Amino acid sequence: MSKRLDLTQGSMPRLITKLAVPICLGMLMHAVYSMADLYFVGRLGPHAVAAVSISGNAFFIMMGLSMILGTGGMALIAQAFGRKDYEEANRIFKQSLILSLSCGLAIAFIGIAIARPFVSFFGGHGDSLTWGVEYFQVFSISLTVLLLLFVVGSGFRGMGDTKTPMFIMMQSAVLNIILDPLLIFGLLGMPAMGVRGAAVASLVAQLYALAWYAHLIFIKGSHIQLSGSWRPDLVIIKRSLAIGIPSGLTMYFVGFNMMIGYRVVSGYGTAALASLGIGFRIIQSCYLPSMGIAAAVAAAVGQNYGARIYSRIRQSIDFGLRSTTCIMILGTAVCCIFSAGLIDLFSKDQEVIRYGIIYLTITSLTNPAVGMLMVISSSFQGLGKTYPAFVSAAIDTGLFALLVLTLPGYFGWGIQAIWWIKAIATVFELALVSFWLKIFLRDIRNDLALTTISR
């Protein structure tokens, strides 16, 4: 098991980089899950790609719940470690596990029950509806496991350990890649399960990862000892949810944005839906380095906020903003120059490629703004003040919905108008949340200065 990092001392750029690299690799492995599914399923045709893409909408539901349960736990654990209060960290981690398991089981049952109307609502018909339901039912079960994996991984990151989640996700991703073709196409004597096989492969790989975490936590012992009572602690739960709920609702707004996009794009046909599913996963891959840096910034801000060291809070945020901007500019260049080749990796259908080029070219222009949004939102998480990001995301979603559901139809604009409108809403959200963070940092600096003087 990897050692945890004390983020309250040492070079901040070095520490964040040391934290971010394993996080990035772990997230890359997570992206491999969806990419591998899409790559092999793409050999079954556009309807199969659309089926998997539609199910991806539910991923945001799980991510929102993961943020509710994981963000609050991560922030409180990081702050407790900053104060060297390991008993408190122990209690928080246990409550996060209890909540994630309870909520995950509920989501699995609901997902199985609503599979058909869900896929149908987002444009599934014919084969894409049939295959989408098959995929979604298994996918709903895997959401429980993914929720637990996210919450446990967040707890480890709050403790300053990002290597352990990375190694576990790498092993899980390799297993997923091996199982995908075997279960989809029925190789080596396996049953040919088609689209459903992709979901089963992912579920098996995720269960493998969860088993590894259970071994480390309950058999070998983790960074904290999970001793004592496992009864729900309402005080800790309330503190965690007060931080996590705004973050989760923020993720739901992101998902709602995507749902609106899918609903509008479905009017352009199956090829357009398939291109959105492929393009979104490619854009997500561009986001991975920034997501890793942002997660590292959240841990660094949390520990130093717990230790009451303002200068290091500011250093972590500034380094995160600079590095994500540079990385995202590079991602924009790749998406604009190689858009056709990237889409072609997953589908040879010319209509899918044409729509995919439009999506990648326009959407990637906002990469730098998205990277900065990630860092700022993570900074709020580390501070335990998550409602500014929630309010800003709500305004972004409202603006996007208002414009995209009216202007393109009224003026007869093409599909590219959807992504230009989304770009405008993203830039507006960045301006709002940046201003809010500036006010928060000023107040924290003044508060810590007064505390120092009083001592």
C-alpha cells in the first residue's frame, strides 16, 4: 500500500504533481472502461453505439450521487488529516461507506425498473432500444459498485494517497479490455452476448477492483483503522452532506445539460446520437489530466485549510489554474486537427464522422475554460464551501436550456448551433465562479490574519 502525503509542507507544485499523476492514470483507466465498450460495440453498428451512448446519461446520476457522498467525505477527511485528527477521519470514512452502499443498492433497483422508458426517452428505437435496455439493466447494477469505488477512492485521496486507487483501476481496466471482445462476440467458447456483454465485462472488472479495496481496508489495514461502531452518525452525515449535496447537484446539472443535448440531437437521427456518444468520450479523455490536477488541488486545499495555512491554499489553486490551462490548450489543438481520425477509430459511418467533427471542433474550444472550472470547483470542495459552484452550474444549465430549446428552431440553425450555445454558457459560468472564489479567498485570508493576531 502506498504512503500518504502530508500536503501541509513541501513544494506545492511537486506535491500536486505527485498527487495528480496517479489520479490522472486512474481516471484514464476509468475512461478505458467506456472507451473499450464503445470500441468493440462500434463493430456492431451505429444502433449499438447509440444504445451504449444513451445509457451513458445515467452515468451522471451515479456521478452526482458519488459527488454527494464522496466530496463531503473527502473534504472532511482531508481537513481532519490537516489537523492530525485521525480518529475523526476514521469515523468520517466509515459513514461514507455506509451511505454509499445504501444509496447504491437503491439506484440499482430503480435503474433495472426504468430501463425501457429511460432508453426510449433519449431517442432509442428499434435495435438501439432493444440493445440499450439490455445494456442499461446490467449497467444499473454496476452503478452500485462504481459508487463504492468512487467513495473509497475519494477517501484515499483525502488522506494523500492517490497511487493505490491508480493501481487498482489499472488492473480493473486491463481485465475489462480482455473480457469485452470475449463476451461481446463470444470468443474462446464464451457466449456471444452482444451489447449486454460490454456491460457484463465492465461489471466483472469493477467487482474485481472492489474486492481489492476490501482486501486493503479490512484485511491488510488502510491508512486509518476502521474500528469501533458502524452505526450511522447523524452529526457526521449532516456535515458531509452539507458539503456534498451542492457538489452532487452541480454534477446533476452537468448531466441535465447532456440530457438536453441528447434530446435535441436525437432530432437529427441515430448517426448524430452516435457521434455525440463518441465525441463526448473523446472530450472526456482530454479532460482527464485537468480532472487529476483538480482532484489533487481539492486535497491540498482541504489539508491546508484544516491546518490554517492560507499561503499554501493560494499556491495550490494558482498552480492548478496555470497547469490545467496549458494542458487543455493542447487538448483543443489535438481535437481540432485530428477530429476526423479520432471519430473514425470508433465508427466508419460517414454521417457519424461528419457530425462528430462538428462536435469535437466546437466543443474543444472551451477546453481551457472547463479546466479552470474544474480547479475552481475543486478548490471550493477542499474549503468545504460547495454551493457557489452549484449556483453557477444552475445558471449555466438554465441559460443553455433556454437558448438551445428556442434559438436553433426559431432561426433554423444547424446542429453546430447547439455546441456554440453550450460554449457561451460555459464561459459565462467560468466568469461567475471565478469572481465568487476571489471573494472567498479574500475572506479566508482576513479571517486567518485576525486569528493570528488574536493569538
